[in-house]
Amino acid sequence: MHPHSLSPRISELGSPGKLAQDVALRQLGLQAPAPVIAQALGIHGKTTTKIVSDAGGPNSSYAPDHDSP
């Protein structure tokens, strides 16, 4: 399924998709550096760095890779 078609279905079930994604990324950020997460999930490095930093992850000062998507 494509994220655009999956998101409304998740919302119909009562789960806020974006919130769940942010919570999952914050938890993952406590375990891995932001650039590793960005590359593995295909998310922009600046996005993951901000989320990990906001979560207080131990790797929050780890500089993002400029080649990240």
C-alpha cells in the first residue's frame, strides 16, 4: 500500500498516523544516530536530526549526512 492510501485507513481506525510516526521515530532516535535512521527509512536527515534532538536522544548532536534523502 502507498502511504497516501494507508493514512486515511489508519485514521478511520482511530489512530493518528503522523503522531504515531513521530513517536516511533523518537523511540528509534534513542537507539540509533539520526543519519542512520534517515538513510534506513528514506527520510531527510534534517527531519530525523530535529526529531531525535527534540526527544533528547544520546546521538542528537550527531551531524546529519548531507547525502541523506
